[in-house]
Amino acid sequence: MSRLSMAAVGIAMTIACSGASRADPAALVGTWRFVSYLRTDAQGKNVNVMGEHPEGYLIYTPEGRMMVIVVAENRKPPETDQDRIALHKHMVAYSGRYTVEGEKVIHHVDVSWNQAWTGTDLVRFFKREEDKLVITTAPTQYGPDEARQVSTLTLRRVGN
């Protein structure tokens, strides 16, 4: 094989391998509405953390930015500070950049309702099934009771 042919094969392999290691983020781009937010604790118990019908959206832009807000169902306007605390405990909201690696999406948080998450990377695993997106978190200690858990978020693509 000539040097030119070997160089061409090497370049082609490099391009092919580099593309194979990075997933196309276009699979996530769009607006997604929450269908469920299920938490599974270390004992295998499942809890609908935000109720049977959580309200919220997850948005991925083509520019590599993301934003999420989800709240528990049946929220009422607060009347006391205790009510405000309860509302805060039953929501998730943050924004930042995102990167995709295979079936893993990493949220690089630059602003959050929970200051402990600001400046961190949140690892998520995703599966697409037509207009449905299922995201699973890495095991973490989180929630109103600080339990060790994995969350499974099911979302549907929002039409135009």
C-alpha cells in the first residue's frame, strides 16, 4: 500500500472513530414536557416525587444550552413562610450548557434553584423512543428527605 493510501486510510479511520465516540445532540434538541418523575430508593421503593402528574419542561437548544423546571402537581399559592418552603422543596429548576457522550447527557449547571448544584456537572442517561424521552439520573442523595436514590424522568416532545 502506498504512503498516500495509508495516509488516506488513517485519516478516514480517525474521522470515523471521532464521530463514533460523540453522539449527535440533535436527538435531544427541542422542548419536552414532563409525564412522570419517579424516584427509586436504595430499597427499590418507587415514589412519584412530584405526584402522578408533575408539571414542567426540559428544553435543549441546538446551541448546547438546556433549561429545566418541574414542580409537583396541585400547587397552591403560599400563605405562610412554611408554605413557601414546601413549594421550594417540591421543585427542580436549573440551566446551563450540556454535552452528549453516547447515551449520556451531562448538564453543566451555571444557575440553579439549589445553589449546591450551581457550578457542578449532573450526569444523566437517556433513551429516545419516538416522541418520548426517558432520562435516568446517576445514583445521588437528594430530595425532601435526602434519601439515596435514582430518578427516572419520562417526558414527551412538545409539538409546534
